[in-house]
Amino acid sequence: MRSWKPILATILGFLVLGILCLTFFMLRGFRATSTPSAFETTMARGLRNMAIPRQERHRKNPFTGDSEALEQGRQEFFMRCAGCHGIDGSGRTQIGLQEYPRVPDLRAPATQKLTDGEIHYIIENGVQLSGMPALGSPHRVSGPESWELALFVRSLRPLSGTELQQQTSTITSAHYVGSEACAKCHADIYQRWKKTPMAKVVRDPRTHPDAILPDLATNHVAPFIKEQVAFVYGSIWKQRYFTKVGDNYYPLPVQWDIGNRKWLKYVVPSHGADWWAHLYPPDNMQRPTGPTCDGCHSVDYNIHTKQVAEWNVGCERCHGPGSAHVEHPTRSNILNPAQMDSLAANDTCIQCHSQGRPLTNPIEGKYYDWPVGYHVGLKLQDFWRLENCTLGQTDFYYFPDCTAHKNRMQGNDFVQSVMYRHNITCFDCHDVHGTGNYAQLIKPANQICLDCHGPNSPNGPHEAALEAHTHHKDGSPGSQCVACHMPKIESEGVPGAYVHAHTFRFISPAMTDKYKIPNPCTSCHTDKSTAWAENAMSHWSEVSPWRIR
């Protein structure tokens, strides 16, 4: 009989504990809004980790060090996981903050100290009694996706305090070595980058004979000869030509309109144009490109010597000086915007894809149109102020709703967007290393949008089918997300050349009537009126009338 006493005591103990837990939950209620206690969190993680089979814990990721697998994992993460975990893995999403238990921060030590095998097992099999679904299934042969996702999750680990100190010290003492030095270890990325506009912003026609697109003999606007050209600027919408006098470059007073295949005069007028124009004489040969252009068209432009580490937007423009990294590659001796918070990461792009002016101007008697002194990793706001917008007023830069209409203003748009506020970065959609897609998108535009905003998405739209949201046939131009949310209304400086707005706001037909801002409806249906567009949208039951008037 005595041998049963410990068993009975144990059973009684569990019974009492169960009654206490039941009483606690009855008094508190089963609320997902409650914050799990430290005890609950520790117990849940412990039980989860104990449930992972021993042989799974010690499995190695077959894709470690594979940059293509990492990129694939990133795309899989955006498509499958970001709705709960967030683009940055923080878990601070509408769903993540309402789950019980809370969606974990994948960047935190609790996740990062797991082995590759443990992360893979959790992804593949999910976690019972939580919101974590299984990627795999009993009747499915496991593919590479779980390992690719595990690789991406591992990449979310932030630098430690020691690594950050090493990085700061190294970057301060390192020097620039040029993009070719990166090709030894990153050959594929380097070859892709060489084909992008980033690598072809300015080219010397003596080393790139194919750089000059038109026949110079057809230029009757302001004739010049090839020998006068030190640099050719541009290859997509327009092409301009810089000549060199002394150690300065100057734009010739003519440009080639690539789309319309015609020569146009090129002189920035002194009034009603860029803020700096009236501060320089109205003669191109008295407007050197150093203060207005070269800081963004090169790596480490020196305003004193007028020398650069490298012309064009090379690797070190975004990753900082690479000498230490080339000699001994580690995470802690190179800058990587993908490892930065979204503010610093976006600053890397906004530094040049925006219209603004330096906080200090003039500098040594010259007015600069780029953020002098800024380098990746610093705070752009300490060097650069975006052009102001006055609501209700059209000016050289903005429409009355503060959507930009001038070129090179993607950053001005983007910082106003919901995307920016939710920590989306430029490279969540673009890969400056080169992809072959329009605008170096990581995949076709609609695929990018629908990865996070597919039908029935918690991020919206909430309709069950894409056609129910767009009211256009699937696959048609009107069913493209960018057609309505990123209309091409920002001029590239030559007739008919426009790029996409980046506020992601829908511009209603009523805005066209009131403020003369082009709306996507009549921009596509050019034979229709704004009244027609308003009437059509008024029959869309899911659209509030307040959004279209």
C-alpha cells in the first residue's frame, strides 16, 4: 500500500495544479491579447525543443554559403512567412502581435541559438498549439524550401556588440579597392551587376565605343564630335555628354532622347527648375558636374581633389570600403544594408534616389545637389534634407498631394508610404545586383505584390480573387498592381518618358479634376473622362464612395 502513496501524491499534485490552472484561466479568460509570462514562454520553448528528434538537431544545412539559395529563401520567406513574422523577421505584424503565443522575433538569440537542423525541423513540421504551420506534409517529399528558409532565418542574426565595434573600427581604417576586387568571391553577382544601369551610369567612349547611342552626324541642335566626349551619361531614357576641361566635367548643351530618337537642347533654366540652377550662371560650361552630379555617379567622390575611388555605382557605394573584407572576409568587416535596420537600409538608396539639398550649403563657395559627407552606415538625416512639399500646391517637384512628378524622387515618395512605415526596404522589391527584370525587380512586379497582398491576404486586398479587387480581367494591364498603385506619372526629363510613383497611394479621378494629378483610370482609358471613371468605380460595392470623390 505504501508504494502507491507517492503515485497518489503525484496524481493529487497534478490534479491540484490542474484545478489551479483552470481557476486562473476562468478568472483571467482565454485571451490572446494577454502577454505570455516568462514562465509560459520558457516552458513552451523547452517543450518545443525537447520534441525535436535528436537526429534532426544535428543535421547540417546543405545550402550553407550558397547565395542563390539564400535569395530563394528570402523570396520564400516573403511569400510564406512575412505575413506573421514581418519582412524583417521581428514578428511585429498585425497577426504576429495578436497570436498566442506571440510570433517570435527570429533575429533574437532564442531563435538564432537553435541549430540549423532545429530551425529546419520547426519549419518543416510546424509547432502544435501555436500559429506555426508545417511547410511539409505527410505525403510530400521534403524539398529544398525548408533548408532555404532556414538559411534565410539564420541570415537575420544581427551583428553582436563586439562585431559592431569591429565593423566600425575596420570601416574607419579600410580603403576602397574597386568592384573588380569583389569578383573573386562574388563572381556571379559581379557579372550580373556589370549589366545593370548602376554599372553604366557614366562611360568613357574611348574604352566603351558602343556607349554613344546616336549618330553624332545627325545632331544639328548643338553639334560636337566624339573626341570632345569624356563621359557618356545615361542609356535608358536620355543620353547626355560630358566634356572635360582641366579636372572638371561639364555637360554639353544637347541630349539624345532615346525613346523618341531625336536630339533636344539641354540647359537647365535658371528659374522654375532645380533649386540650385539660379545659383550658377546659365551656361553649361560654367556648371561643373562635380557639385550637381558626380557624388551620386561614383564611389567616394572627393570634393577637394575631384577624384573618385570608382566611377559608377560600384559595390563599395553600398557596402563601404572593402580592403579589409577582401583580405579576410567576415561579416564584421564589411557593411551590408540587408543587415541594417530599415531606416539605415533605405538611406543607402534614398541618398541618390531623392531630391533634396545638403544641410550645409554652400560648401567652400559651391552649391551641391547630393549629400556631401554621407556614406552608407551613417544617418542620412545628418547630411541631407528632402525637398519640402506644400499640400495643395503644384511646384517644380510635387503634385498638390505631395506625390512627386520630377525624376529621381522615388525616395521622396517612398518615405510617405505605408510600406516605409512598415519597415519595407527598397531591396525587398529590387536587386541592384541585377535580375534581368524591369527596374531590376527580384521578380515580375505582380508576383512581388501578390506574395504579400494576394487574394484574402490579411494585408489586403480581402477579396477572394484578384479580378474581384481590380475589376479587370486577370492578366490584363488593368489587373497589374502597379497600374493603379504605382502609376507612371514621374517625368524622366524627356517627352513621354515616365517612371512609377512610389507612394503606393491610389489617385482617384476626383484628384485629377481638383488638382490636375494624372489618375491611373483615365491615363489608361485615354478616350474616357474622369466622370466616366468615377461612375464606373461607384458601382464597385467594396469601394467606399469617400475614396473616389
